[in-house]
Amino acid sequence: MSIFRNARLKKEMDCEAAEYISSLSFDHEILNAVIWVNAVHLKISYEKGLLKLEYLQKAFKALRDVYENPPRELDPRIEDIHVFIEQVVSSASEHAGGMLSYGKSRNDAVATAIRIRAREYFLQTALTELSLVDVLLDPVYTHLQRAVPATFGFILHSYASKILRNISSVINIYARVNLSPLGSAAAGSSTPIDRLRQAQLLGFEDVVENSLDATTSRDYIYNNLIISH
């Protein structure tokens, strides 16, 4: 049970109520991204002298175990995948578990994880479209040898041109997504966390500078999907 619930509930939450508010059923999509986000946060905490090496190593081992052996099912009373990861890290090292909420909030952490997963989808889409273009532009064969260009091939080429144009849109959207919200916390933070280094370790080009914009930036998924179509 999360700290929030422990402070307000005298007993375990009803299972049906817990399942209703839990996001575990679809959080598996961002499990790996959540692991990376927390691993980078702890690494930066260590580099800034906020976390001892022994605690970092214990936390990394616990995170690696989950990454290599992801759980098939989780207790529905766990609110979401972030609480689960906090429990995993805290079980390995209470000090490391305590650092997970220092210098970042749930909102900027999940916003970052979603962007990481979205990047993977955009890259996958672009690569799939490029593979389709390769097929469409293959020369026409007859009698086991290349034939002269055919009218049908000309039509396929027109589709390939459209797909290539769409790939350009996907790349532009990827660039807008490739900004890290991590470390912005709920409304900014005075903790000595290097947000740019966090972003670089997670493969982002830069950071979302405004903290409120960062923690409320999940609507970009819907907006960019509309633009891409």
C-alpha cells in the first residue's frame, strides 16, 4: 500500500476499489522506461553526492532483476508501476528508495517514461514505412529477371512518395517528443539535480524548460497523432 493510503486508511483497500483506480493493466507499456528513468535519477543523485555507492549498487541490481525478469502479474492493490518500482528499490535499499522522490515528482517521471515509449513507437513507425517503401520500389520481375518499368510500378512509386513524405512528419514529431520533463518536479525544484545530464543519459536532445509545461505535457501524444494523420 502506498504512503498516501497508509496515512489515510486504517485497513487494506477493498480489492475491487484498488483495481478500479490502478493503472497496472496498461502500465506494462512503460515498465522498461520507468526503470530507466529511476536508474538515471539515482545515478545523478550519486554523482551529486546525495546517495552512497553501496545504495546505488543495491538499487541497480534490483532494477536490473526486474528489467531482465519482468513480473507477469502484480498485486492489483498496487496503485501503478511507479509504486511497484519504488517498492522494489526500497526493498533493496531504503536510502535509494527514499531518493526516488527527491528532485522529481510522479508527474514528470511518468511524462518522461511516456515520451521514451513514444520515441520507440515513432522510430518503429518510420522504419516500418521505410521497409514498405523498399518493397514498393522493387523493380518488376518477369521470367526470373528484371523487366521494364510497368504502369503498376509507377502507381506504387506514387505511394512510396507519400510514405516518404509522412516519414518526414514522423521525424519532426519525434524531435518535439525528444525533450525530457524529468527533474522538473511538481513546480520546479531546488535540489541539485542535473536535468540536462539526466536527459542525455536517457537519449533526449534537451529538456522541457518550464516545470508546469513539463508535468502537463502528456497531451502532445494526442496532438501529434492528429498532426501526423
